[in-house]
Amino acid sequence: MTGGAKRAVPNPWLFEEPEETRGLGFDEIRQQQQRIIQEQDAGLDALSSIISRQKQMGQEIGNELDEQ
């Protein structure tokens, strides 16, 4: 029995190229990716320092509460 609707499986290789990379060569795309990674790394570094500061503040609050 083969009743029922068949679903078409989309081809993962058929996609529209994003506007950001359209017309760029391999090296240009690689450079763009490297810039994006550097921006992400800078954001993660900033987030890490914020979290470290919050941890320190939390420990200081905990110490203050223990003293009282």
C-alpha cells in the first residue's frame, strides 16, 4: 500500500546565496568570516569580564552577609 501524500525532500545543496557573500571570491568570504569571528571573540571577552566582575561582587556580598 502506497496511499497518502509523498513529501518532497528538499535538496540541501539548492539554496539562495546570502546577499553578504554574493559575488565574493573564496578569499574574500574567508576574510569576512575571520572578521566576524574576531568580533564574536571581542564580544565573548567583554562578556567574560562582566561575568567575572559579577562573580566577584557576589562573593563580596556573600562575605558581607557572613560577617553580619
